[in-house]
Amino acid sequence: MPELPEVESIVCSLQPLLVGRSIVRVTVLDPRIIAGTGNKRSWTSGAVPAFVESLLYEKIVAVGRRAKNFFLVFASGKCLVGHLKMTGQLLYEARKSTALPGPHVRVVFELSQGTLLYADARRFGYLLVYPRFSDWEDVCKKAYGLEPLSNDFTPRAFAERLKKKPHVSVKAALLRQDIVSGIGNIYCDEVCFLARVHPGRPIGSLRTEELRALHTAIKTVLREAVRHGGSSISDYVLPDGKKGSYAYFHQVYGREGKLCRRCSAILQKQRIAGRTTAFCMKCQPECFDFLL
Ligand SMILES: [Zn+2]
């Protein structure tokens, strides 16, 4: 949390608010957020001034998303990349507030018009500055696979990537960011349900039509989730503080023990690929031999 639909919703909301604006002041309230990506972080006394200096008076020309990351591109060619991890939030205030920032606000960007705030209760998220946008693109090429909302995400490209991992479970494969990027636990379970595929099945057991069904389900679920502003389950909110409503439409995620909305069987919970996984035994049978 947040996954692709949440970050996409944030980015779509911020684009008209940020593009064309310049950063006039940066206040780092917690250096941990700008001190790398790992769980253990350290920083020197010069880290905060360097971060501030690198962004001051930069004009925003684009706001985008890659996998679960958001990024701002500046007129100079620099790029600010961020990941919300567990509890990160990007908030936008149109008017300058006289109140002190909330307790979880870690970085404040005052713009030529409006203010962008990065808040993060658990502080696993991060912000990084790349000197050139191409540096960030190089990182993406190594770390991330197909972008499921792009034209590159074809049934063929998807099947080719999956077939390289025949022994991996569907759940584990869909969570791997180097195969398809942006899917996490929520949308993985929803995709498997829509495609009627048991998440614990090995990739090698999937028939061609099941691979195709997974591909279609990924596009359908993610697009619908974006249309509803994502799923506000824990801390995720849109930049104006409003919640996304897609959680109301979840079929299986968080519904274990409740009735399947398709067949009325009781939804199951199982640990697959190290993650709590919800599914319907009847709609997503594990013994696929019965279907042959
Ligand atoms: Zn069912």
C-alpha cells in the first residue's frame, strides 16, 4: 500500500496543480525521508542543505508515475522521485496555511502558487533527486518490468515474461515488479479472482486462455481502481485529503470469511508467496485438472 492505482490517482490529481509552478522554499522536517531508500538510513549534516539547494527555484514541467513511484520533472532536466511505501501521503494546499504542519509532515515544498507536503507516519517512504531524468529512466529499466497501463503491456509480452518463471506461483509472479510493475497485495488478489485463477498455482500450469484472462483482469482491475481514486484502506488519501472509493468494490481482498459475491461460497485466506491471500475456492479452483 499504496499500489499503482493509488499513485496514479495522486499523480493525475497533482498534474494540473503543479505543472508550471516553481519551488520557492523547501523545508525538510525529517532528514530520514531524503536519506536513501533502505530501512536503515544515515545522513551527513550537509544532506539537507544539498537536497534543498538542488530543488530551489526549479520549475515543474511534468508529473508522472512509474511502477509505484511518482516523479516530478523540472525544466533544468532534474527529477524528484518518491515512493510512499506503507504510509506516505502527498498533500496539496492551495492556500498558504498559517497552522503548523501536521505531526507526520516530513517535507514541505512551497511553490510559486500552493504548497506540496510529503507526510509519512511510519517513515518508510523516500524522496530522491536525480540530476537528469535519464538517470531515473536507467534505474527503471533495471528494476521494473511491463507497465500495465501502457501499450507495451500486450498479452504476448505478458505471457513471455511469465513463462520464464514456470515454477513460481501466480501470486509471487504478479507481485514481482520486474515482471509487471505496480501490483501489490490488494490488486494481485483482485486480479486473480476476476481471472478465476487460484493465486497459488504455478505459472507453468496456466493454460493460454488463463494467461489471457490474467492479462485482461490486470487491465480491468487497475483501470477501475484508478477510476475510483484507488483504495483507501489505511493511510492513503488523495492530495486534497479525500479518500479513494475502490475498497467498496473489492471482491476478495480483506473479505476472507465473507461470502463470495459471485458464487456465495465462503472466501478463504491462505499465506501464499509470504503474503496473506484471499480467494474463492469455488471460483478459483486449485485442482485445475478438473477443468481440463
Ligand atoms: Zn466464488
